[in-house]
Amino acid sequence: MFALVVRFDLQDAEKAAEFDKLVAETVQAIAELEPGTLVYATHTVQDEPLSRVFYEVYRDREAFEEHERQPHTRHFLSQREKYIASSRVEFLSPADAKGLFAAG
């Protein structure tokens, strides 16, 4: 398993709406074309209308690298800078869990 969390802080409400449209298009392609992407969940942040958090889980590092090579992902990466004020990526290491990714 390979996982990460990304936080985006957007420039303003108009840019946030445009970013959300870009995300929706991207997530649709991920769902249709990426069997190695196990979870790709996007979230708004309560009481922070200009923030978004993505939680991404891939079968393995190769599945993540395949995701990064996809045309829809390349498009998202090339366009996102128009909308964001800042971003932060955190790569995760598995620990104790309950659910789909629990060891055992």
C-alpha cells in the first residue's frame, strides 16, 4: 500500500469553484481508468471554505507512479496552479488500522 494526503488552500471562492470542477473531471477519469488507485477521496474542510484535502491510497508505489503518468492527472497538475494559494503533500506509512487496509 502507498498513501498520501494533500491539502490545497485556494485563492478565492471563484477559484475554488473552478478548482472543484477540475477535480470532479479528474476523479471521474481516475475511477474509470485506474484500477491500482484504491481510494481517491476529496474533501472540503469544515469552516474553511477555501481548503480541500485529498486522501489517496494506491495498491503500491508503481500504481501511484502510473497515476502520475495518466493524461488526466497530468492535466490536473498543469492546471491546478491557477487556483491554489498553497499546497502541502504528506506521504504516509501504514500503522494500526481498522477497515480495508488493516493487517491480518
